[in-house]
Amino acid sequence: MRLGYDLTIEQSQKLVMTPELIQAIQILQFNTQELENYVEEQLLTNPILDIDSGGQGEQSSSDGEKYEDKFEEKYDNTKSEESFEEKYANKLEPNKEKPDEPFDWAEHFKEREYDDISYKQWQYDPNQNDYSYEQVVSPDITLTEHLMFQLQFVTMKRSCRQVAIYMIEALDENGYLTQSLPEMAKQFGISPEKAEEVLQIIQGFDPTGVGARDLRECLKIQLVHSGRDDEVVLEVVDHHLEDLANNRLSSIARAMNITVKEAQEICDLIRSLEPKPGRQFGSASETRYIIPDVTVEKVDGQYVVMVNESSTPRLTLSPYYQKVLIEADKESNISKFLTGRLNSALWLIKSIEQRRQTIYNVVSAVVKYQADFFDYGPKYLKTLTLKQIADEVGIHESTVSRSINGKYMQSPRGVFEIKYFFTSGVSGSTGEGIASESIKTIIKEIVDHEDPKAPKSDQAMVEILAERGIDISRRTVAKYRDEMNVPSSSKRKRY
């Protein structure tokens, strides 16, 4: 065996993560809101970019096509790769047969005899106003605002009013008072009895049960206000809430010396109360709304996929800076700067278009595969993997994952996260995959139509599913039932 150093030449292929490639990957991952924010940032940093307001009509559209043609000429993509990363990395690789010479954009603009359009600020155009009052969501009234409104109609001393305001602001989002009453009395220099009186005033406000210090007090306040504060009912609230939660009605009946049917009626009454009176009001935290990235509609019996482009402005190149580039010296710093910004702008426009096309292809394949779901409902959802869609579209699995990550679809069946359609499951009697969401829907139907006095056990559900050609274990049924927050048969039983 010979040891030593050798100098060898080796040819290999590898993927280089250039800034342009990283940007293209990020743009593909963005949902509609993130892409809108990113485009706004690029409009601030790149003077070449401009928003196509539609005022130039057909000229803007034809100019955009010419920009893309020149972009394709500059970055010649001679072969298609399987992954999104390799596809864009290949565009960054110049054609080896020609020297890597910078493209003369100024000469290109002169050859096109571009119109001399002076730069001007954006102006309001009433004919292109897409504003609608239906797009505006009114702010929800918070619990604090609701209670403060009621407090102004209460007559009390100034010192007590300050304590009441402090108590209202100390309530959590469920309407419970989490701070100690003696501590608040000491802080304001009043007696604990006086603080208790102020708290009782707040507990008389709407919603009933607000200002309680625990669940038992919340339920008792509601029972007193509704006039159903029987001694037996209050006894159950004080000492048997755990048995009530586990539906141990026999234990409650024995302890209270009543029949099981009477225990059932008392438990039904307590379950009809609101354990969290404050949750019906808006939260002070920011509410985020979902903007679907893709819309699916049924037209003439066929499902049509449309990528949402309404929230993202259409980008074009600023005619003002094109004029500056034409008039500037080719060797000047202005020309070099604008040329670099122009290349970045074209790459951004191309990346956004590539994102749109990739998402459209992926979602179209998903809709085609899950057509039974859109026609007949969740029970007909099939198992689907990233590899199946990747093979169908002809791209890499990582590209499919980035295309669906954090994105939502609006369909005739409702708004779903696109990941919802990629689900595991089991094989049916016909050999076709049945998604776990479809099995959950069937389990929910079984529970809804069962006899409340004799609810179906998990093993009974296994046998019913087996009759429908779905072979799963009892443990799997229990797991799906827990995921849907459906209690066990012992807790569902009614007497």
C-alpha cells in the first residue's frame, strides 16, 4: 500500500445555492399574504420595479412578454430537471457555447423605440376602484368593553369604581378573576368585605357567570340567576363535578340518594351552562384571517383551478428608469446600478410567475385525484402522498411540499388547507386507499345515529367498519375517536 499526495482532476455535478435560487425557493414557499408583503419590500428596495396599474393597456402586456423573452435569451434553460432548485440553478448557468457577456439593456430599449413617458406619482382613478365595504370586517366587542359599558350605569363611590375598573381589566379571556381579592383590597386600601361587594356587582353583569374565581362559582352564579339553584343541584356542583365529567351517574345517584334518571336530568342542566362566559366576545389580540391561495369552482361539470392573484400587484418595469438607462453612459455607475437592479427585477417577476404555474399544476393534480371528495363529500377522500403528485406533475417531492406548505384552497366544499388532501389511511376491500379523514367521517356518522342508551363501543365500530370493507384495529378506532374529541361509549351513555 502506497501512501502519498496526488493531484487529480475530477468532474462532478453539484447544486450551488445562489442568492437568486434562494429567493426563488422562498417565493414558492410564500402564501398569498407573505408574497404580498415580500413584493411590497421589493418595491421599496428596487426602483426599477413598478406596479402595473393597467393604464397602459395592451402595451404593458406586450412589454412584459418582451421582457420575459429577453430574460429567457439571457438565461438559456437547455434541459429540464426534476426539482425546482435544479431548474432555477440551471437558469443561472450561462450557455457555455457563448462568452458570458453582459446584456445591453439600454441598447435593447432604444431598438424597441420605447415611448418617452415621464415619471409621475400614482393618482387615484375612480374607474379602477376595487374597494368594497363587504371586504371590511368590523372589530369585535371585547369582554372588557362590554363590562365597562355596563359599569357606567352603576352608581357607586369613586374609590369603589376604580376597584371595579381594575377588576374588569384583571379578568382573563374566559371571564374569570385570576387575581386574589385580598391583594386587590390591600392595594386600594379598602376592606376585603368592600372588595367582595364590588365583585358581586360585576358578577351581576352580562354575561352571566363573569367575574367568577373558579368553575364551581361560575356555574353557581348562572344557576342562581336562572332561578334553578336547587339544593341538590348545588350539591352536585360543589362535590361531584368530576363524576359528572366522566358520566358516572350511578355514583352521583348513590351519593345524593336519588335515582339515576334524576341524576341524568341534573347533569343535563349543569351541562347546559356556559363554563367560559367570556369566550363569546372578541379577543384583544390581533385576529388573522385566511386568504385562500387557490380557488376551485365547478363550471359545466368540470372543476376549474384559479390561483389567487388579486392581493399581489402585477409587476412591471418603470418606464422612467428605462429612460434614465438609455440616456446614461454605459460605463457610468448609474448604468451599472440600474442594470443590476433590472436583472433582479426580471428574476423576481419570473420567479412569481413560476410559483403561480407550479401551484396551479400541483393543485390541478390534487383536484383531479380527489374528484370524488368534491362531488360526494369527506367520506370519499382518498389516500394521497407527495410522491404521487410529484410523479403526476413531473417535479420533485420537495417542490410539491413547498407548493402546498401553509396554503389554503377555497372550494365548493369549503376552505381547506391543501395539506388536508394529503393524508394516510388504510386499504379497502377493493384495494383502493381510504383516507383517515374518510374513516373519521364514518365513525362520526355511527356515533350520531347510535342509540344513546346503548352507544356503540370501539369494538362494535370495528365490526361495522369491517362490513363496509374497512379493516382497522380497535386501537385505531379509539385514536380516531380521540382526535375528533368524541368521548368513549361509557361517557356517551344516557339513562
